[in-house]
Amino acid sequence: MSRQDPLVGALFANRYRIGDSRSGGSGESSVYDATDVRSHKRVVIRVSTAQSLIDLDSGVVLVADAVELFKRQTQMLASMSHPSLASIDDWGTQEVDGTLYAFTVLEHYAGGTLREILDRGRRLTPSQALAVGLDVCRALHFLHGKGWVHGDVRPANIFLGDDSRVRLAGLGLKRIVHSEQMSIEQASYAAPEIATGQQPTEQSDVYSLALTLLEMITGTLPFVGDTAAITLAARIDKLLPVSADLGPIAAPLERAGRPEASERFSAIDFGRAFAAIADKMPMPLPIEPLESKSFEAVIEEKIVDRTGEIARPVVPASASEQKMIIDNSDEPIYIANPAEIKRHKRIVAIGAVVALLMAGGISYRIFAKRSHEVPVIAEMNEGEVRNLVVPFKWTIVVTAERSDEVPAGNVIRTEPATGESLEEGKTLTLVISQGPSLAQLPDLVGKTLQEAVDALTALELVPAQKDSSSEDVAAGSVISWLVPEQPSLVPGDKVLRGTAIDVLISTGPAPREMPSLIGMTLEQAQTAMNELRLVLVETPAAKSNAAAEGLIGAQSVVPGTQIARDAQVAYSLSLGPDLVEMPRIIGNSFATVEPRLLEAGFVVGKVTGKPNYKLRKAFVGDKAITNGDQVPRGATIDLVFP
């Protein structure tokens, strides 16, 4: 930690006192231990300069826009609750020494990060790594299902909780990743495709997890160079060096670490591969946290989990059987041998006895306490309320919900309510406003443009019209819609009011390019028109020099013209060539030849020789003609004089 770090000791949001920096930052952010001065709890805070949030590739060029996008996206991330994701408890901005910072607050996990475990020279057994991998696979599967790619899976972003479960943190807000902007730490766990300029995918996250687990087992990270660019380049087309000595876990790691993204697992399949080998591996010991628990934390510990898709290892019923077993229940992963479980049962029993012994003294103190009436504190700021009720010696618990009437940070109501009596030492719950309620996305497909605009405007959402042709949706109606910042959202999902919604409006069927029907049979022409959904209209047959008798000789729309779907196109069948007798032109001068040709409906073509002399030859194309020949009406006649 640098003594010149301007953030150490700073107070963010009048609540979070910044402490020592810790590993886990990136090129654009730093991570610190911090203290919540309101609750006196330890938290972890990730800090970035507002300037670093500018994302030119996404069109975010102003700091104000970058901060607004940060708040919106952090709101989305905070709403994505999962037992294997580190929860975002708070976020905001803070100016320190003239620099504006954006921050997110995470729960503090006493177990530290996998990076900190590595830095202390510790390793994981393959069985412990498998348990870690299962939890991270669950988190990644959840994120991928929400349309997010993590893009920065590495030991520094994986926390070990008090319940021996890991939590994945560090989900980036920038959706565009540039390899040249990565730190060596980030590049060390990046997938090979990042080196070629591609953006991270779901398989990129799987590769990064495989590298992380391999390092946790072996203590060695392959493909690391002196710079981020060398580190990235070193892994292109290289297989992950997984030794068969690692046992059953080697095969899943090898598959997840292949250089071609298409050959890797998905997150859910990676987790299932781990689950499939669990019964072939010894039961892992609990991963020792970096900070030991207090006695009170041990006896009061409750384990809660809601994960689903991947089966998990559980403790065998027999104490002599020390293998990992997978079942499909919804119980949490809890890595402990039978002796460990018995020891905890004894601790719980001791705690129960201690509680009974203390009951008498506690009850006396309760009955001796005074009561106070809950004052009127609705719509007051949380800090003001805390100061107001200090003399009443109540325990303050804060919960949050959304309110369209009460500004964010102010009290909506209390429990017990205003005017009720509450004893000293009892709990007063403050329900704090998180700001306006979220808007529930409606289903707009098939609605007219005006109906869609009215529906979105009523929800305080911002419609953005985009046009597209459609064969099936009537002009002026909605084809589809999406939320650009989170394209995976569907009707019924909720977003912040003020969110932009792209609405794709039908302009009707696309215009058709008229083909040439000349020379086709009527059946061929009908097939061509049906494919284009155009309508043929018959007109009387006529002589035509363009097509043989019985074929289409004329059409009303010029080939290449753009016409609307279902438009009518007239045609006529050919009665054969329209022939005209060639007038007497051979042996006459040009002055006599030209008017005779024009009168007969011909076109004078190329003239060679001396026109004042008598015409020697005449041609239609390459065919020589003479006086009295039958020649197609309107043909071009080339003239040759001496």
C-alpha cells in the first residue's frame, strides 16, 4: 500500500471509510477494504475513476454519460441475486481531491480471495478445486443465461465465504474488451481468442476458470510473459498443460482449456463434468479461511442455498466412506468429514446450554427497560433518524424497498409504526426508499406504433423507433423490441424508468425487383410471379419479334423496376414474329433508301461507303437481306455503299 494513495482514509458517500488496498484490481479499478461507519461492518469496495468508464466503442464519450450508464448497469447487476455471486450492496460516486470516482460496495468475506490464498503459498487439493469449480460454474451459468459474459474470471475475483462456499465477483461494466488495455494480471487468465482481437464469450469464461483451477492446484500459471501482449500471444493455439497426475479432474480441465472456443464446455456442461467425476475423488477438507470465525458466528451459522442446475457433493452417511457423492437435491455444498460434523453438533449443544444459563439475567434486564413512543420520522433521511432515536437505545435495522412517493434514502415507514410504544433494546426497522419503482416491460409485438409509444411513455420508458420491412407484420405495427443495455430481457422483466427501448416498426413488405418474363412459357412466368407474390394479368395475344409463338412476348412492367408486393403485371402471348416486306432499297442512293426504310417501320443503322452511290448491300445483324425479303418490323438495317 502506498502512503500517497489519496483514497486511503477517504469517506465515500458519508458512510464507507476506505482502508487498505487489496489484490484484485485491474487496469481501470482498485479494490480496498473499507468500514461501513453506520453499521461498523467490514465491506469490500471497488473504485474506478469516472474517466475510465468512458467507452468509445459503445458510443459513451462524456463522463456524465459514462456515470449514468455505470449507475444503470450496476442497478441491473445488483438485481441479479445468486448464491454463488458476490452481492453488490451499494454503489455511487464520490469526488476526492478533485477527481470523480465511481464505486461499488461488496460484502466482506472473511475467507479472502483465491488470489490471497495463493499469495500466502497455499494450494487447493483437486477435490477442493472441484468444489470451487462447481460453485463458479453455477454463477457463470446464471450470468450467461441473463445475457452477460463475465470477461474477467481469475483468483482475485473469487471470494471464499464463511460457509466454505465461493462467490464470484468482478463482473465488468464495459461490454467491449481491448487486449491492449489489459493488465498482466487480467491477461494471464484471458482466453486465446482475446489475443486475436475477439470479444470474450461464454467459452472465454470457461477457459479462464480452467486456468484459475489449474493454478490453484499446481501453484503454477502457464503462458505468462513479461507483458500483457506477450502473455496473450503465448497461448494462441496452445493446449493447456494439464498433467494426468492430477487424477480425474484432469480431463474436464483439459477440455475447458482448449485453444478453440468451439471445443470447450459451456458453463453448465463444465459443472456437470465435475459432478460426474466427484464419486471418483476423495472427500475434500474444508478450505481454511484467511480469518477465523468467532465462537458466536460458529454456533449461530446458518447455511442457505438456492442453486439448482448442477448436482453437488455431499457427505457420505458412513463415516468410513470418504468419497464425494453427488445427489440432485437442493442442499448446499458443504465440504466436511463426519468427525467435523459431530464437532459442530457439540458446539451447537454447548451454545444452547450457554443460552439457557443466560436467559434469567437477560429476562430481568428486559423487564427493567423503559418504553418510548416511535416518533414521526417518515420521509426523513436515514442519518437524521438515527441521530433522533439515539436516546431511545433501540437497535436499528434497515430494509429497503422502492417508492414512487418517497425520495431515495429517506424513510418510507417504520416497524413498529409511528405512535406505537417500543422498549429500549428492541428493534426498530427503518424501511428506506430505493427510489422510484421499476417499470415492468410490456409485450409490444403486434401493436401499432402509437399504441407502443403510449404504453412505454405511460411507464416512463423512452421509445426509440427503428424501421424494417416485414412480410408478415402490417405496416406501422411492432415487429419486435429490445432493451439495448440488456438484450435478453423479455416481457414481464423490470427496468429502471427512463430506460431506452428500441421498437422495430414494420414498413410492410419489401419492394420486389421485376424480372424479365419475355420468352418464358406462361407456366414459368406464373411460378416466378408466385415466388415474388406478384399477380399476372392476361391481355390479348399479339405479334412479337421478342419471342416465339406461344411464349410471353410482352410485359407491362420494365424488368429491373421496383414494385410493391401483390402488384399486377400485364402480359401478352406472342403470335409469332411481326414481319414486313423489305422495300426496294438495293441499287438506290441513301437519299432514296432512308425514307423508304423509315416509312416501312425500320431503323437505319450503320452506314458505310459513299452514300451518293447506289446501295450495294443491306444487313440485319450478320444476315444479308435484299429487296422483298420478309424482315421483322422495327429491325435495324445496316447499309453498305461502294
